[in-house]
Amino acid sequence: MPKSITRRDVLKGSAAAAIVAALGTTAQADPTRPSPKRLRVGIIGCGGKGWSGMELAAEHGDIVALCDVDMENRLKAMAQHPTAASFLDYRDMVPAMADSMDCVVISTPDHHHYPASMLAMKHGLHTYCEKPLTRTIWEAREMSKLARKMKVATQMGNQSTAQTPMREVAKLIRSGAFGAVKEIHLWTDRSKGWWAQGSPRPADAKCPDKLDFDRWLGPRPERHYAEGYHPFSWRGYWDFGTGALGDMGCHIFNMVFMALDLRDPLAVQAETSGHNRETFPEWSIVHYEFGKRGNRAPVNLTWYDGGKRPAPSLAKGFELGGNGVIVVCEKDTVYGEDESNSKFHLVSGNTMPAVNVDVSPGHMAEFMRAAAGGPAAVSNFPNYSGPMAETVLLGNLAIWANGPRLEWDAKNLQVKGSTEYDSLIRPDFRRGWAVKL
């Protein structure tokens, strides 16, 4: 470990013990060095999903570094892991701790996924990043390229990839067990009741003392703090999140992507409630067109969010829930009843055929196994989650356009015949936040 670490706001030892006492929690500090058989893990983003990711990672390795711009999140994590070094800024943590870490788990708002992941991979660290992998398409492509170049283990946090029922249904569809796929429908109840969309920029407000808002903004353009950005509703803002489609798409696209390799759509088109380009619309319906690929026939996919759903007649006998998937095939129709990809039914009432698949040891366990030198996790960046994120995020270009059909040049990451969407495809970064490779 380096002798000096800049911007390190919480230290080991007595400071950690004081934090534990102040929070009224108990934790057993282990002054011994981590076993060489256990991975050394850095956590970037300690609150919300970051907390659960940290706890899962701790089942497989030693938490040696913590980073969060929210002091409360950081102190709570230090109370749980008092021997870990603590940082306010991952731009300090990663280079300072690179020789003392094997991997990182990143659970920040979407706009930090790319710079944090690229910095980690640049330093040779195995990288787990929460969905939707990135905020923009170009960022997803670049993360895939660097992961391949650096030969690091990677995984996106779309946990249902480890579900055996999803793997089974995907294999059945891929094998043609239900005949050729005719159409696909995916939907979510987000954002209604979850976070704000279709609303203007909120009024400026005083930033809480616990939060370093400038670092929270990170690579995005400067703006004043306002109620709602942190810790959750950032999902609905174009500057920070990816809306209902980006937030839930990497869960709900997951089975059909696995089944049909739905990468590089030919075109997308959307209808929406209308929006002010500050937040995503209250609802949207996005149409994807996929061309022929190998033995796969062309297929159309429709996405619905904000409470919109496909026609109930597509899954007669079932009450469509808030999230789901319907795959209409020649011989039968597959219905998945929620975003967890754990329960699938045949609309005909027939029993799902038995099929053999690789059983995952668990989503985080897959990543840790890969980081320890085992087989790649299914949802690794280059071969799976990167291309899937590109597909999902392409729909946001159609949502922005709200009407026109956009033809997509996947090779060059360009809407054919237009430069209007370039800043949505490849973002600019505030000074100090671009990762130099």
C-alpha cells in the first residue's frame, strides 16, 4: 500500500474505530493481511445497490478500499469494513490502490460508469459495473474494446443472467423448439411511481453537507444542486441516467438477447408522451428492427415503458404485470412474468421442455471466479453486456427524436444521414474527467 494517499478522508485504525462507535454499530477489525487466496476488492459507490454489491463481494474477497462522494454512505461502509482505505474520489483511489487491489465493483450513477470502469481497466483491475453498463453507446463500445485489450475479467450487474430458467428458455428459443420467432414485446412500469420523468429541471437548492456535489456531477456539465438528483432520481435525467429503457432494459432484454443475439439493430423508431430534453418522457414505445444474421431471421421488437403494455391478447390467460416479456413464435408463445427472468410460461399451457444448461454459481460468484482466473462471466463486457447495452441505449436515440425512423450504422456508431444525435452517442467530458489511455 502506498505511504501517502491524497484526498483520503477516513483513515484506518483509531479513526475507523471512532466511526464505528459514532454510528452505534459493531465490527471486528482484522489487522492481518488478506489471504493471498482471497481477492482484494475496491468498492466505488457504497450506497443503495453499491451496498448490496459490496456485501456480495465480501463473500468472495476482502474489501480493501471504499469510495463514495456521500459521506454517510462512506462512513457506513467503513463501519462495516473498518480496515479498508476510504476515498472521496475514485480518480485518487484507483491509481493509489492499484497494486493493492485485484478488482473493483462499481455502483455509481450511470454517468460515472464509463470513467470509473475505464480507469480501473487501464490499471489492470478486473471490473464489475452495474447496469446499464454506460450512459451512451460509444462508452459501451470503448469499454468492450479496453476490456478485450487489457484481458481483464469483467461483468455487468444484470443479475438475472445467472438465472437457470432464463438460460433454459433462451436455449430453447435459440434451438427453434417453438419455431421461428415472429415478434417480441418487452415492457416495464418504470418510471411511474419510481422516479420523475417528463418534468422540468428542479429549482436550485442548498447541497447537503454530506455530499460533494461537484464530484457527483463528475464528467457532466456544471449545474446547481437540486432536490432529487441524489441518491435515486438521477435515473430520469438525460445528463445523468438512461431513463426507464436504460435502467430496466438490460434486465428485460436479457433473455431475448441471449436467445437471439439481438445486437446491431438496423433501425429504431419511437413514440412518446413528449419531453423537454431535460428528463426522459413519462412514457415511450420504441420499435426495433433487426436484420437477418446467420440462421436468424429478421425480427421486430417493441419496448413499452411508463405503464404502457402490449396487447393482452398476445398472452391470453395471463394478467400482464408491471414488467415482462412476450416472444411470439410459430408454434407457441413464451411469456416471462417479471424483470427477474425467473419464471417463464408457454401461453398454450404446455409444459416447458427440459433442456440442459450451465448452472451459474451466482452472479457475483461468476465474476469473482473469472477474476481469480476461471472462465469468463456470461455477462462480460466484450462478448455480451457491451453489445447488449449498445442495443438497449440505441432506443434512447429514438426516444429523443420522438417520431422519425433512425437507420443505424453500427460499425461507425452513427445515425445514417444525421449528426443530430452525435452528442447522445458520444459524450463530452468535463475537464479532469476524461480517461487518458
